[in-house]
Amino acid sequence: MGGEMTTRTLIVLRHAKAAHVPGLADRERPLTARGERDARRAGEALTGMDLRPDLVLCSPSTRTRQTAGLALPDADIVIEPAIYEAYPDELLTLIQRSDPEVRTLALVGHNPGVHELVLGLTARGDDSGFPPGAFAVIETEGEWAEFDTGRGVACWSPKDD
């Protein structure tokens, strides 16, 4: 049976601000200039917390791929089609299927799914919102396969500073 407990860290990142372009399909919407800036700032905030994901699960939409690339430029990014329009329980299933070797996992997705996922995992009753470009950091001592609740250790939003 398992040895010492290993802390695993989940970073849940909502895509940054996206443009509304008439006639453009929702999943093709690009980030705005502010969205690009906020995505880079989210990356700087993560680096400042010494958080470097071993793996990034990213929705296939343009805005999530751009956000992941700007915020986590050195990370191993895997496009996961199921994240687009996913419910929180579907997102959690993806997380639970992650390789046990992954210690720090990032998921880049969309509201309301990512926000509800964070609220569910941290059992936080307060709802201070989860604006575009925001992320939450959640730690757990167990395996990904058993992950269903964790400690919310950080929350960051482009509106914070």
C-alpha cells in the first residue's frame, strides 16, 4: 500500500476575456488585448506562487488555448474536447483520470463549469465570482483518482490589483 502522502495541486483557470465577434462561432472567439494581458498576468501570478503544472488539460476553444499558451507557455498542454461545455462532475472525472505521476495539474476551461467545480471541491459557500482570467489553486493529500474535495489555498483574479 501507499507510502507517504503526496500533496497534489490542482490549478483551475478560466479563460481570459474573449471578444464577441459577430458571425464567429463561440468556440472560435479569440482573446481581446486585455484578455491576452490578463492571461500573461495569471501566468506571472502562478510563477510567483512557484506553481508550474506538469500537465495542462485545456478546452479546444480558441480562447482557452490562447489563455493556456500565454499563462503557461512552458507547460505540456493537452487539448481535451470534453472540457468545452462540461459540467463540474465531468471536469472532476477528467481530473480523477489523471496520471498519478502528475503532481501539479492545471485545467483551463469555461464558466459556469470551472467555477462550480472550484466551489464544489473547496465546499466554499461564499461566491465571490470567477471572472475571466481568474484561477483557483486547490491542494489534496490523496490520489487524483479519489479527489473530490481539497483545500483552497489561493484564488487570483485580474481584478485583484
